Amino acid sequence: MSKILEIFNTMEYGPAPEAPDAVNAWLDEHGRKFGLFINNEWVTPKGAKFYPSYNPSNGELLAETTQAEKKDVDAALAAARIAFKSWSKTPGVTRARYLYAIARNLQKHHRLLAVLESMDNGKPIRESRDIDVPLLARHFYYYAGWAQLMETELRDYQPVGVVGQIIPWNFPLLMLAWKIAPAIAMGNTVVLKPASYTRLTALLFAEIVAEAGLPAGVVNVITGSSSAGSMIVEHPDVDKIAFTGSTDVGRILRKQTAGSGKKLSLELGGKSPFVVFDDADLDGAVEGVVDAIWFNQGQVCCAGSRLIVQENVAGKFIQKLKARMEHMRVGDPLDKSIDMGAIVDQSQWDTIDGWVKTGIAEGGECFQPNIALPEKGLFYKPTLITGLDPAAATVQEEIFGPVLVSLTFRTPSEAIELANNTRYGLAASVWSDNINLALDVASKIKAGSVWVNCTNQFDGASGFGGYRESGYGREGGREGLFEYLRPTWMDRPRPEFVLDEKKKWGEHVPTLPIQPTTARANGHSLPPIDRTPKMYIGGKQVRPDGAYTTTVLNAKGKIVGQVGDGNRKDIRDAVEAAHKARTSGWAMRHGYNRSQILYFIAENLDARNAEFVKRIVEMTGRTQKSAQAEVDASVERLFTYAAWADKYGGTVQETTLRGITVAVNEPVGVIGIACPDENPLLGFISLMAPAIARGNSVVMIPSQKYPLSAMDFYQVLDTSDVPGGVVNIVTGDRDHLTKTLVQHEDVDSVWYFGSAEGSYHVENESAANMKRTWTGYGLPRDWLDREQGEGHEFLHEATQVKNIWVPTGE
Amino acid sequence: MTSNHTRNPGAPLDLDWVMGAHVNKSAVERRTASLPKRRTVKKDWQAAWLLRAITCIDLTTLAGDDTPGRVHRLCAKAKQPLRPDMMERLGLNGERITVGAVCVYPNRVADAVHALQSSDIPVASVATGFPAGQTPLPQRIQEIEQAVEAGAKEIDVVIARNYVLTGDWQAMYDELQQFRKASGDAHMKTILATGDLGTLKQVYQASLVAMMAGSDFIKTSTGKESVNATLEVSLVMTRAIREYLERYGYKIGFKPAGGISSAKQAMAWQSLMKEELGDEWLKNDLFRFGASSLLTDIERQLYHYLTGHYAAKHHMPMG
């Protein structure tokens, strides 16, 4: 029988390989050996060590790349520093031209980039060709636009400086675009380190950038091990670190940069839910699952790896899914008819296989389709594990491979609970043909991207990033710019402190009250009526748990009052009260209502204006005029955030999706706030007001030195319809209380305006649950100045962006 | 057409099933956008697949100027869709490669039957007031009976779209049952005219009703609507076929028609069938293309496969 006739009968797919010729020619041109790309030149350090890059689909050696050492990292950062001087001064419209040229050049080399990406990483050519590379170019076009508009639209901002960027191996080119495009658009210069497994496309990219004529030193690419990454992170001349990768490494980076004044954005792991309701298009949702968990072999931080399906359709859905899995094709990444290519490395393959075995040991039922795998190469079958419960490690931990676990739910609220039953919060997918249900669930899942009736949608115009331990910062969209900008009034913080290794931070022995002996000794006049120092927790004045009291002295050392000396249990109670207020609806109230309450607070504060002025004078010894200015500014600040309460909800993003992509500025949750000593009232209000205006509830630690204004203020709160628990006030030793807050795993963010050393500890300790932090590094801030004391920086810290994608069409 | 499959006897109309349908358009579009990029066949495989596509063509002429002569010429092409020299070079000497059927108006059935008498290629006739279906019911039924009488082995009936648009599923079901009865042993291919329907959900619902009423095939279009076969409606209809199979155990055929004129398009549809329904739906007892010019493009692609040269249309014998 002729071959044609045979195929005519079997109707099998045959091989459809993409030719690797051009890539091989490019590799050969470089002698299959690469140096570092510094100052638009290839630099091969003397005595350099090399590291092999393999094609994971067949084990063939592709090329060798340099292992950068300390001196090489220094050289790259020095080049970036020199380039920064001119690049940051280059007009935005000129920078836009360069980004535009890069985007054009990337399109010209589309196929070369795609084929190399697939050979280096193992991902199917269909994905690198149709998804990764088009998005790469799209990102540069998008941010070319922001460079063009920077001087008019972002006039209050300046570039951050030299940026160190460390990217993972799963989307080498796309992650590079997400990092480099916004950075250089805003006038920063970059040293990028690609992941060890996948270094080659970053090197090709560097060459393409040079070809586009980008000035030397603006983009530098160095290859090396994780220690080279650490060298970048710890280098004193780096102003910002941007990282995408595992949560474990993210924690290390948070600690390494703590207290340094370097900006940090982290895009970390996930275990994203894929929620299917019984009124979904089940066949459509099955395809969604394919795109969610078998995209890029499941090696995707936002992979929909937890299927949560309504119990009444679960059987049918799983049956459809299994049938669909039988049609998956796994094989040569360069084959155009392949759904899944190779796992990036043997160690990753072993990890995936280990998790599948764990899942089975945990009682899961493992399904893999009866499909062929190539004999050689790091291939893994698409895998579904059913019958597991949330208690299983396989359900909780990120696998980073083509493995889906499934759970069932009964009601929408249970679906939301299951979806949020994770330490992560990167993405979610919600499937229902009922718009009310779908959008309600989308608004309640804690994740940075929620895809309704779709999954794994990306675009330059939409921010991407996590809640919770999935990290912080956004990449893409307007929100992605702020990772690479600093307000013009602010210099790069260079906090100075000496770490006292012997003294444990935040240790505190309760202070004993000093008896105000003078007043009592005088038998002729009545002694003043003692006021019991109280905390303000859950809308009630409560005695300090430890029943200790601290005496407040004025600037001259005279006793002016007493406050409770709070301890960890006061913080615990305050955090619980804050959560209760949040879940009982503060965040869900509309902005109008929150603004009314803020106006009411301002009204009531103003009514007691003189009393607050007197208190400030009494405590701080400042002039009447200065105290009056502080109280007036405090009233005005409340007005400012009453104004912002209904004007910062988000935007409609102009993505390529047909439908609507909305960026919603959601509250962060419960924020712990340690207030500055300067401006005891205004500092407190400047931090409290933006937080509650945007729907957060707060635990406030007032100025340790001058806490009385804040304690007077709770009476204002009491009379202003502020629901109990929205604002909680705990007085005492700032660092002692802050330590409990920052270590509290159910506090979502900590703002700290104490010392430089305290800022270090806050950032360092925050790594435990990767909560967001905002620290003042002990540097002065003029709270009376509207530019420094209010506005976008505060609102940015009080919110987190969720992008909800809603495709339309009937 | 010889079928290895048990003929669909139909099923009682299940309105709950029809009303409970969910089709999400954007999800459908994503699937159809990615599928042709996820699957492709090259070289020998492409040649074999195109050859298979030829055997699935309902070679069609449905024009006001059709004459016995025109039909005769079409039938000649149906019997010998590939040039003998190309057949030989493909290693297919002695193999019987013909199109799936010849599709004509009722008035031309006798001409086609006559022209095809030396072959076993079935004649398909459109009927029931094709293409609009806006003819009184007795006439529409009579049309089927006359076509069967004239020797048609397949009847491509059109549904009355008004029933779908107004949600009168019972009426649609009843009418199609009468059509099926009138068709007798001839297979009934039900044209949904999806271009006239409002939503993909209606396409899905109409597919279910058509199958429950006893259709052997469901077919997208008459070729006369402003939008004819698309991958989107095809995906929705194939999924309905799969649901019907799972529920009742009968395999229903699928026929996209109208606008499929290139080999590349044909292969996209083949991939769709293979992926959504399986290999059985690549053969002509369950899959047909309603097309007139597709065959020529396939011939040209096969010529290129054999010679490495791009072919001229006028080198391919006319149908």
C-alpha cells in the first residue's frame, strides 16, 4: 500500500516541524559561545567560566554562556549608571522613538525569536510564535506610548535609577518585556539577568536592541548563576529590584533589600482557582482548562491549577475533560501540531513527578490520557488528579507543571471560599453564563487578575501581579509604571543605621507610670481627675491587656498625660476587630458613604479645633500658630480623602480583548500603621484617612512620643458614625507593637514611619507572609506639604489593582 | 453512501435539554481561532488528508441556469475528481477515489442519477423550499417525495428559520419528523441556515432539535445566506453531535456548506472534526463538505505536492 493510501486510511497527524536553520546559523555565528552584553557590546571576561544551555526536548547542547562574577556585575551596573545620566534626561518623546524601534525590530525578527525560545525553553512553537513574541512586541509598543506621554501625563514623577531585573525561565522573552519596557520607557537603565535554564533569547534580544540603536548601557544583559542575581540585588548602586519567580526566592530578595531604600516588585507563585458553575458553557470551560493548565506545560505562575467545579455538573465536566485530554499532543516543541512541549529541565520534571506521586499518596485519583510521548526528552503527560480535599498538600502547593487538581463546591459562597483558601492570589478564572454571578464572584476572589469565561489573557495595557504571597507590584498598564517611578520631590532614600545585632528589635519592658507628685502634694486645690488610659479597639475604649501605663512627657520633660502601654494581645484584638469591620461591609460600602463619614470626622474635628491645638502645644511645645496650622491641615486632609473616597475606583483598560477589561482599585485589607512622631495629629490623619477612604480597616499606632492627640481623636471617631473596628488605636512602644503587626499573618500591609532601623526590620520581617510594606526609612517628610503629605502615593499604597477581564458577545 | 453506523431513529423532543443549553460565544471563538494554529498537516500527510477531503465533497450545483448538460459535466468530475496522471503519481492506481455525492435541485435529480448510473455515487437533492423554506408544508413534503422518487439517496432539507427565531421548537421538531418520514430510506441532511439564526446558542439548540427529529446529518448552510459555514457554528454543531451521541448513542453526520473553497480551509475543518468528534467523522458517511470550487483548489495543492510547482487552475479539468 502506498504511504499516501495508508495515511488516507488512518488519518493520523504527521510531523510538521518548524525549521531550526536560522537559529542554528545565529548560534554558529557566535561560535555557540556567548559573553555578557554590556554597553551594547559582547564582553567575554578573562578566565570566564561557561554554562551549557540544552534543548530540553532532545538534550542537545545549544550553546554556552558566561557565568558572570562580581566584577562583571559591577561593570554592568556601572555601565547602567553612566547611561542613566543621559537616558534619564533624554526627552520622553525620544525615548518613545527608541522603544518603538525596538518593537518594530522585534517584529522583524519574530520567527527567529520564536524558534529560539522554543528550542531553549521547550515550549511549543505555536505558543512562542502566536503568544510570547507578539506580546513581547505589544509590550514595547504600549510603553513606547507612555514614554511619549510621560512629560505631560506623569509630570510629578521621575525615574527611579538603575534597575536590577531577574526573570524566570518559563517565559524568558515575555518576562523580559514586562521588565525592560516600562523601566526604560520611564528613563531608567537596566541590568537584566535571565534564568539559568533559558539564557539565549535574552542575548538575542540584546543584540536586537543594539540593532535598534538604543544608546549603550541602557539595557545590559548578564548571564550567571543565582549568586550573580544576589550580587545585583545587594549591590549598593542599584535603585530598584524587579523579580519574577518563586515565592521562596522572593522572600530572600525581600530580606536582602530590607532597609536599603531600594524599590522592590515581586511577581511570585500561585495556585490559581478555575471555578466552573453549572450554568457555564461546559465545553468552552473544558477548553479553558486546557489553556489554563496545559499552556506552557503548566509552568505558568498564573496557571489555573485548582479546578473548582459545581458538584451537580462535576461528573459530566470531568468526563468531558478526560475526553479532551485524549486529544492532547505532546512532543517536539518545534512541531506545529503540538499542544505541549518539553519540561524545562530534569530537576523540574522530577519535582512534577514527585507531586503527582504525593497526590496519589494523599488519596487522589490520577488520570493521564493514553497518548504517545516521544521516547527521548523531558516530556510529561497532561495530568488530572481528582478526589482530593483542600487539606491535601497537592491542592495547596504550587506544582509548576501540567498537573490539575479538582475540587467541588455546592454554593457560590463556598466556591469563593475555596478559591480564596490559598496563600496565593495571582489569578483566577470564573465560568458562568450568568453575568450577575460571574461578576460577583470575580469581585470577591482575591487575585490580581480575574478572567471571566476565559483564562490566561495578557496584554500590555493591563496590569498583572499578585495579592498575598503572590507578591506585589504590577506589570503592564498604567499601574505598572509606578514600579519605575518616584515622586519628583523625593530623593532615592539612603537610610543610615547601624544594626544592633545583640539587641532584639521590638523588645520592650513595660514602663511604669511616673506619679505626677506635684499636683497631688498641693492640698489647697482639687487634684485633676485622673483619666484612665484606654486603647480604642472595635469602636470601644478598652483597657490595655497588660494593664500597664506609660507616661507622656512634653518637649520639656513635664508630664502631660498617660496612655496605655500596649502589648501583642492588644494588637491581636485590634487586628481581629479590623477584620470584623472589613468583612461586615466597610470595604463594600460605596464611596459616597465613606466620603460622608470622612466629612463628618472633619466636621467634628473642626468643632474641637481649639482643644486639639492646645493639646499639640502642650505636648510638643510648638507655637500656637504652628499647632493651629497642623489642626487646620488635618481637617483639610480629611476633606481631601473624603474627595478621593469616590474617585479612585479604577479604569477601563484598553486591551486587545473584545469586551471589557476593568482595573479595579480594591482595598488592601487590614493595614497596620505606625505613625511618625512629627505632627502627632496630622501624621496620624494623613495615614489613616487614605486607608479608610479606600475601604481598608486600620490598626493605628500613634506617635510614640506624642500619642495624646490620637487618643483625643477617638472621641471624634466615636461621634462621626465610623463603624467600630474600621479604625483601631493601640498606644505604646512603636517598634514593639509594629513587630507584632508585621509578624501577624493576617495583616495585609504595614506602613511604618519610625526609624531607619525599624524600617529595615519591618521590611525584613514582612517576608514571612510577603505582606506589602511602606516605610519612611526614618527620613523626614513634610506632612504639611500637600505634595508630600497626600495624594497618589498614599492612594497607591491603600489599594491593590485587580484586573477583571470580561469578554462579550452572544 | 454506505454507512457502517446505525441510523438515527430520533428521540422524543426534550425541551429541558434544549432550554438548558449554554454556549459562550467568546469561548467558542477562542477555540476556533487557536485550533487551525494548533494543528496542521504537511507533505505526505497533507496529500492524504486532501485526498480524504475529496471523498467528502458533496459536489454541488444549485443555480438557476443548471441544465442537464451542466449536471452531466459535474457528474463526470465527481467520478474522476483527480487527473489519472496525478492518481498514478500518488500511487493510487486502481483505487476508487470519487467525491461523496453530487448535490442538485430536485428538478435535476434525474439528470444526475442518469449521469452517475455507472458509479455508486449518491445523488443528493435539496428540498423543502430550498433555500428559504418559506413554502407551504404540503409542497415542501411533496418536494422530498418527488426527489426520492427520482432517485435521490440523500435529501438536504432546510428548516423553517422562523421556528428557531421564535423559539417554537415543537413546531420545528414536528415538521422535521414529517420530512424524515417523507425521506424514507434516503438520508436526511438538515440545513440549519445558521447565517439566519441570531446566536450560537440558537444554533446549538436547533442542532439538538434537528437530531431528536431524526436527522442523519446536520448541515450549516444553504450557501445562499449572507454568512455560510464558519468554524464557530461548526464547533457548536459538532459539540451538539457529541452530546447527542453521549445521550442516545447515535452518530450524526456533519456538513459545513458554503464558502469553503480552499484546501487550507478544508484541513481546518478536518482538524475540527478529528479533535472534537474523532477520526470516524473524517470519512464521508459522517462528514461532507458542501462545495463547488473546493475540489479545484485541492487538485492544485496535490499537484504542488507532486511536482513542487504551483499549479494553474486551467490545467485542472473543469467540473
